[in-house]
Amino acid sequence: MKGRNFVWICVLTIFLLSMSSVNAASYKNVTAEEGLDMLIADQELVVVDVSPMYDKGHLPRAVNHPVGDGSLDEGIPMLDKNKTYLVYCHGDAPSIAGAQKLVDAGFEKVYRLAGNYRAWVDAGYPIAMIEDYVDVSPQEALKMILENPELITIDVSPAYDKGHLPKAVNHPVGDGSLDEGIPMLNRSKTYLVYCHMESASRSGAQKLVDAGFQKVYRIDGDYSAWVDAGYPVEK
């Protein structure tokens, strides 16, 4: 009887220890210097700025998923668990919460920048700022399409079926489709935006910029300028 009790005690101890190790799963703090080494060594490293101050300055290649307004919670299901994540903010509490949210969601390679954005700046490391989109002529747009097979051309008009640029995708800005589509777009890609109206294409390009996309271009003159130049269209 005593032998059987001993066995059960051993089994229970092993179970509790295993549960303890699962619950102990956490992120790892890294210094600004270590963060820079990670950024240089791993081109697929995902840097997550969980602050609402992204547009005032952020780490290179960082994407913005503020933890305070629920944006990080909405974005987590779309993130790749196989990648490595470096999380930071402008304060300890949000960055700690953001890093832990990733861990709790099953991400295993999560790091937090100790000292956050301030530590990075104090170390003299480079920062990025949100820049406006760039207007390009139809000629320049055609050159971009021919030279960059991964270029994503976005038609933000409701008249897509009446004619659009080759391989363009349709995310109308007026009915909210672009807002719905932005979270699913790859921020590392280059985007070319146009419409049938200047105000709509400007609005669409700016929405991408405001969402943290850094390589955004708009066709000056929009669809009519493209057609007037004699360039091909699809229907």
C-alpha cells in the first residue's frame, strides 16, 4: 500500500512540475544592443511597437499594434508563430503586457526591449519616421510594375469592374473595404495606389501610410492618366 502511495506521489509531483514549467513560459528581456544585433542578424525578425506614439518615431521595420486600444489583440491571430518577435513601447507596463500577450497566445520566441524606446534612442541607434506617400507619373508607375513582380497595385475605386491596371486588387476606400483589408496586407511590400478620383486615391494612400506602411506610391492623375498614356488595362 505504501509502495502504491509512493508511486502516486511521484506521478503527482512530476505532473505539478510539468504544469509549473508551462505556466512559467515567458518572454526574455534584451538590451538595446542585443536588440540591434537581433535586427541585423534576422531579416525576418518582427519588431512590434505596442505604443500609440508610433508616428513620432519607431524602430526600423517595426509594425504598430497598440496594446491599449485592443489593436494587438486583433492582430495576434494574423501573426506567424514561427517567427521571432521583439516587443517595445514607451513605457514598461504596455511592453510587458504586449510581450506577455504574445506568450499567452502560444508564441515561443518573444523578446522585450528592456528600457523600451528610450533605451534605443539613448544608445544612439537609428529610428524611423512615418513618411508621406510618393506621387509617381504613369510612366514611373509602369516602370515599377515591370521591375518589381511583388509590387501590389491597389485600385481604391468602386469602378474596378469597368477597367483596372494589370494585376490590381480592389479595396474601395469609400465603403470601408480598404480599412478592412489593411490588417491583412504585408507591410514589407511596396504599394501603388490609384482611383478614378484624386481625393479617393489620396485618402487610400494616406490610410496605408497611417497604418505604418512605408513604401506607398500613388499614380498622379490616377486611372485616366494611365489610360491617356496608352498603357494596358484589364476588365
